[in-house]
Amino acid sequence: MTWQWPARHLAPAALVDLLDGVAGPSARRHAERCPVCAAELAALAAAREDVTSSGVPDPPAGFWEQLSARESGGVATIRAEAR
Ligand SMILES: [Zn+2]
């Protein structure tokens, strides 16, 4: 069986799966043989590296809990006003 040029390229989610090492065999084969998807994968890997090495600090302790509580309060207010 000879390999044929794919009718469609990999979806962005499949490219992310490849980067994360959880892609299936058909996606891996496609990326190995398709220069378009290989280029997309390389660009995505470079972008991920830029983001992870950008040095953006983590938020202070309790930030996510406070944000969640604020959102919950906002939703409760909206629901009370709707009644
Ligand atoms: Zn492709």
C-alpha cells in the first residue's frame, strides 16, 4: 500500500495532542509525512515554548479561590435580580 496525500490536514486539537504526546497513530503518521502539518506543529511548539518561558509569574496564593467566590457572588446577584 502506498501512502497518498491526505485530503485534509490535522485539526488544531490534533496538533496539540501531538505536542502533548497523546495523539493517535494516524495523526502521528500524518504529521511525519505532511510538510504542512509538520510546519504547523513546529510553529505551535515554538509558540508554546515562548509562552512557557515568558516568565509570567503565578498569581498570589488564594487568587483563584477569590475569583471563583466573586463569580459565584455575581451569579447569585444576577439570579436574585431576575426574580
Ligand atoms: Zn497535513
